Amino acid sequence: GSNGTATPTHLLNVVGSANITGNITLGNVGSKLLMNNATNGCTGRITLSGLGTAQIATTCVTDNSNVMLTRQTTGGVIGIVGVDSRTANVGFNISSTNTLDTSTIAWFIIEPIN
């Protein structure tokens, strides 16, 4: 268009890092943020043990990471879930306030830049 923007019609593949100054907008209804859920990834799901705890092994986590947790399926007697501890480049531990919580928890790591 006349303002120097264009609507891409193809997929942009970036290998390595990409620095974007500004917002990323998912403008179409139903658009999603897609992330690989592989070993050492920055997103995943885990089921809490019979003690209401879980250990997540991932090199994605750092001392400054923001770890988001959300319950996907209810199991046992639910409690409030949070991150207990983390070791950079190794993983983090989550636990519920109820040791009978066996829910499945989704996790997602966001790394702040400042």
C-alpha cells in the first residue's frame, strides 16, 4: 500500500532469531500462535503426581523466565497451582496447594528482554 506496508501471501520462515520492533498482530478470527511442544521446548503439558507436584525438564527456562500455568483437565481434589522452584537451563517444579490434585497443567514460558 501507499504507507509502505504489504499483505503477505506466503509463509515467512525464519531460521534462528528474529527481532521485531512493534506489535505482532494476529488479525484474522481463528488465528493462533503455534509453538513446537518438543523436548526442551517452551511450552507443554504435565499431569500432577499423587502429591500434587510435577517436575518439568526444559532448557528453555532461565532465572528470569515468566512461567504461565493453566489447568487443562481437573483431576483429584484441585488446589492453586504455582511454580515452586527453577534451575536455569534445567527445568522447574510446580505444585498445587492440595496434595490430592492430579490435574493436567499446561505451561508456557515467556522470556522478558529487560
